[in-house]
Amino acid sequence: MTPMPVLRPWIADVALMRPDGARPVVHLPDAATALVYRRTGDRDGDLRVVGPRSRATYNPGKDLPMCVRARLRPGAARPLLGVPAVELRDRAVPLTDLWGDRAARLEDRLNELAGPDAILRAIEHALLDGLHGGPDGGADGGADARDLLLREAVESLSTTGERVAALARRLSVSERHLRDLFTDRVGLPPKRFARIQRVRTVLARAGSAQWAGLASDTGYYDQSHMTADFHALMGVSPAAFSAGRLPASTPCAA
């Protein structure tokens, strides 16, 4: 599944998931805000907004006939959903809490659709309607200097491992300004964002290299630094997670 071209500046990726009730659900630390449609019956489903997760959570598995997730790019929560990302951090809320009757009508529409592609297109059109009707107008979101600054900072912290202080100097802004911008638009301060991106890189590359080499490649001082950071965000060491030794599952927060 891929987002329509006009929304690619706003949506990082979309996925069709089929949760298995026999396995725990692992929610990785994630700087992205996501819009999730969960179908619990033939004509029964809901839309939830999952905010940025500052650390992993482990929940009991559940069987769902269908689950469609659209992960938004950092900075897209406010223009697409109408709420600062910081208000969603470590929370999952019904879309009706944000959009009211508009979300309820969208849920009714999605519950009548048969396949995931049709459901995704309906969600995308609803997001586009919000963009066109918002104060910035247009599918490009009316990018301003802060948007451009955020995009460059996100790219650097996601790919180069540049330190936040050095990044702020290069972008000719104060660390406080950069922190305030990230906190409002991404939902996480830049240092936490960078930690999450590094841990996710370790997860993606686990098994492709020795731990010490992976630590060096991903910008850690050494393997012990990587292990400590990984444990703080994931609740277990990299080796334990790779071996499937996970923390005990806990029920999803209300």
C-alpha cells in the first residue's frame, strides 16, 4: 500500500496489519504520529490517533479482521489533524475527540467499505479535505521558514547522527528554539527524537553486524552506550530483544 502522490510530503508510509491474538503486540518507540483504522467486526470499526511514543510498550495480542495504519511525517500532525503533536505524546485517542462529528461520519463511511485500498483512499481524502480547508491552505501546507527548518533538522538527526548543539549552530538558531519547534510539531524534543531514530536503526540492522560494530556505525560511543540507550527505550537489551526475551505484556492504557 502506498499513499497517493499529493500526500507523500505528509504521510511517511501506510501499512495493512493483521494482529495475531496469540502473540504480544510490540509498539516500538516512534517519533511519528499515526492514524489507525481498526475493524473489530464485519461492519464495526474505529479510527484512533496514536501519538509519538517515547519508549516501547508491550501489550497482549488481539485478533482484528483488519488494521490500516498511516504514519505521518514529523511535523504533519498539526496541519493534518489540527492538534499539536506534543498533546498526543504517549497517547492513543479516538479521532472523534479531535474531529467530532466529522470523524464519526468518516468511521461510518469506512465501515461500509470492503477492502483496505478503498479504506485508505477514503482516509486520505478526509486528510486532504482538512489540508485544503485549514488556515494554511493547499496540499503543500503553505510551508514556511519553520517547516523548512524542521525538515532539514529531521533529515539530519535521522541520517547523519549530527549532535543537536552542532545542528542548531549550523542552522543559525538557538538550541531552545530548535527544542521548542520539535516539541510542538514533532511531539518530542530533538535529543529524544535522535535517540529514537538511533534505536530504530539498531533494530533495523540487528543481525547484520556485530554489536560493537553496529554501535559505532549508529553513532554511539561504544557498545555499552548503545546497550544502555536501547534498554532505556525498549525495556530490554538488544541481545535479549533479538532473542525474543521481551518484557511482560501489560494492557493498553485507557
